[in-house]
Amino acid sequence: MMKRFTLFAVAAVATIGLVSACGSGGNFGVAVQQAVESTSAPAVPSYEPQGSCPQLQTGQSCANGQLVETPPSTTPPPAIDPAKFTMALKVMSKHCFGSAGCNVEVIPDDSLKYNGPESDLDYYSGGCSLTYQILGDESGEVVETAESSGPGSWQVHSTMLQTTSSKTKISAKVTDIRCNE
């Protein structure tokens, strides 16, 4: 109760000094300074809890007033399973030459998706490289790579294939993914 009364007394003295300075046309800042200095009220003590920790930095915490070094996270990064990716190829162009087969240009379409938790891919801020295999070329499988350019977004390029006929089925399958933290 005594501290509360002292604070009210200081406020009252400062207000009286302010009113008298303003009423007499005096300097506002000087009047406040003089009013505060002329009070004989004791200073309000600052609160510093016993056993408190200094300002914490990254990797530190405070427990019972003691500074504790927090060990780095041992949680492994999420494993990205290539089998959880789905993709389809879009035919950009196709030129057939009768029994000689076809030249076909394909590109992964917008269906390239990860069917796992999106947070798994978000963990890797350094991006990911996705390796996929294209089947249907007359000389065998063709291996290509797509680079992530943000969550759910991939930079892809087209691939030229030669097929044995116009009825050859062309497909793609993700075989590997490498991500950087």
C-alpha cells in the first residue's frame, strides 16, 4: 500500500509542476524535469527474480535459474520414398514413319505429385532432384531428372524418343530422389 501511495504522490507533484509551468508560459520540458527532481519519493525498486538466467541465445534454455545448453536436434530428416510419386507424360509432338516407327517428344505433365505428407518435402529447403525412368524408347529405358523449384513445383524438360510403332505405350516411373537440407 505504501508503494502505491508513493507513486500517486510522485504523479501528483509532476502534474502540479507541469500545470504551473504551462500556465506561466514556461518551458514544458524544464518544468517536468524540475518537478520530478524536486520529489523526495524513494525510487521504485526494479524486479530481478533470484536465479534468473541471462539473455538466452540459440541452443540455450533456462531451467530453475540455470543456463542449459540445448543439444542439436537428433531427429533425422524425413525419408522421401520414390514410390510415393506419381507422374504421367504428355506427348508434345509425334511424327511417325510407317514401319520405321515414330519420333515422339514427351514431357512430365502437371500430374507429377508426391503422395506423402507435403511437410516431408518442405523440410528440404535446399531443393530436391528427382530421377525418373521413361519406358517405350526402341533402345531401352531413358533416365531423366527433374529439379524442385519450390514446394510442389518441378522444373522439367522434354525428351525425344524413337518408338518401334505408333502403338508403343510410353510411361514414366520415379526411381530416386535426392534432397538437400
